[in-house]
Amino acid sequence: MPQTKLILGNALKKLVYEKPFDKISITDITDSCQLNRQTFYYHFQDKYECLEYVYRHDCLDPLIKKINWENWYECIEEMLLVMKNDSEFYTRTIYASPKSFIEPFFETTKSLFKLAIHRMDVEDRVKDDEEEFMSEFLTQGVIGIITSWVSKGMKTPPEELAERLRKMTIDMGKLNRQRSL
């Protein structure tokens, strides 16, 4: 079963190079990989779910399986490198559906920021609702930076962007410690 999903996902990826995502039909996908529509619908509800599968399979699942607070920026860098290496695909699809990239990445990133805020708040001064708000705010910022990077042609090297994000979190920690002095 995962093999069939991968075949359908790869067919979608191939088609994105030939025509805009919104012009791709289920028939285009199934014809491209010589499967029938029923097989497609057995695995996916629509092409957006297929696109989400491609994003998860290619760049989010490898990240989610190993990411933690100590290595998050390295994992982000790996994800950015995957995106950069297939830049045309990601540029053409990043805004096709929020569910494809933004929602899955949002939950992972938000939980990391919550963990970081909790670790920085050694005196337990930040209330749970404030922690939630701050982690959501920071996550929206990271996602905004990444989607902007994609839409602007990925000109900044992935290593540099990941380092900027890492430095930003370090600087936030320093500001937090200065504030508490």
C-alpha cells in the first residue's frame, strides 16, 4: 500500500513540472502512472491529500521522526535542503493547500517552541496561556519565513537560513535572561 501511495505521489510531482497544480486532474495523475482512478481514491480523497502525502513523505516525516530541541535547526536545515533540491516543485505547490506543508509543520514547530519557552522559564513565571500564545506566534514567524523564502526563489542558502533561525532563538533566550535580571 505505501508503495502505491508513493507511485501516485511521484506521478503528481512529475506532473507539477509539466503544468500548474490547479490544472492537474486525478485522471492526469492516474494516467501518468498507469493506475486507475479507483486506486487513487482508495489512497487519497483528492489531489490535495496526495500533495500533503508528498510533503510529509519527502520533507516532514524525516524531520518529525528525529527533531528535538537540541537538533531542531539541523533538522530544519535538512528540510530546507530537500526543498531547495526540488525547488521548482515546492515553489509551484507551497501555496496550493495549507494542509500540505503549513499545518503538519505548524504542530511540530509549535511543540518545540513550547518546550523551549518552558525550559527558559526556570522560575515558572509564564502562564500556560501565555506559553501557548508565544509558541504560536513564533511558529507563525518561522513558517512565514520559510514560505517567503520559497516564494522568493530560495535565494538564501538553506544553511544560512537555518543558522539565522537558530541565532534568533539563542538571542531570544539571552533577552529572556536579561529581562529576569
